[in-house]
Amino acid sequence: MIKKISVMGMELDNYSNRESLSVIEGFLKDTAMNYVQMVNMELLILAESDENVKNALSDADLTIVGDKAILEAAGAVRLQRINETENGNFFVDFLKKLYRSGYGVYLVGDTQADIDSLEKFLSENFEHLRIMGSATLCDDASEGEKLVNDINIVLPDVIISAASSPRQEIFLNNHKSQICAKLWYAAGAGKPHNRKTYGIRKFMRRVISSRIFHHRVNKFNNENL
């Protein structure tokens, strides 16, 4: 299986779920904070026009493909990978690893509603997961410093982010080296944490997003022949 794929000029990891979890296990033994990014169609489109997102994707220690349309665009159509990505269970498998190993997590998002939604999902599915704190990201530099201090006081192993792009990327560009954690996991903003949470409206939005994405991929490829 091809371990690296290229879509719209971005190189992405193409590991199986098991391989990605093994890589993350290594990160959790490291002293420096590693950055793992869940990559969806919208993020790749945004990376075309936003240098913060593009640079963060390029610098990510591990990328997790979150939409099968990305694999299809790269010609990586191995059935196992298509099924894993379509089922959308990586985040759940990742949380199981954190729960079973007793790792502590800290939650961040754009709004308190984002955090509440994530906390609700975690409490319903992983009620004994160690949540060590939560906070919203903002664009104010002094508030960013305060958040870093709050994180470093509780010393979580993993930060799970439901923050939007490029807000998250700007925050990490300014503060990543100051954060005392082993892993920043960027789950994506406003996304269901598991495919089972999809309703018909969300399904239709994904269909439309897929069409837009394929159009942008074709446009990019034609312009870079």
C-alpha cells in the first residue's frame, strides 16, 4: 500500500488505522509535542488559499485522511483504506487507546458549544476518560498566552482540538513550542465524531462537498499539467 499520497499539491500520509495508531503510540512516548491533523475535503480546499493552513499541513507529524474522496482523488482506492475512511472510526479507536492507557486529555474549540458537544460525545462513549480541562481558542495574543499557561498547569498528555482553521493553525504557529503536552490532535471543527451521527441533511452536505472537492481537484490538476 502506498504510504504517501499527493492531492492538490499536498502530501498526505496514507497509513491504515492500525499503522496510524502505532505512530501515535510512539508520539505519546516522546517529550516534544507532536501534531496530528485529521484532513477533510474542506481543509484541503482551504489550504489552497491560506498559507497558515498549507504550512501546518506540510509540517504535521501525521495526517489522517478523513474523506474517501481524498483517497479517490489520489488514486489510492484500496478497499481496506476506503472502508476505514468511510466508516470514520479512527477517532473512536484513538480515544479507546487514550482511555485504556490512562492518558489525560484537554479539550479546545472555537466556542463553549463546540466543547460541550465534544464533552457530551466523550461522556456518552468514554465516561471514564480523564478530561483534565477545556478552553476556547481566541485571536487575542494575551488570551493565547493565558491558555498555554492553563494547559501547562494541568500537564495533559493529549490536546483534542475541535477548533476551526485557520484559527487553530495561527494559535499553534504562535504557541506550539510553549505547550507542555505530548500530542495535539486536530479533529476538525463542526464535524461528527463518528459516521453514525450523520443525519440526512449532513449526508447531503457531504455529497455536495464531494462534488465541489472533485471539481477543485480537477481544476488544480488541469492547471498544473
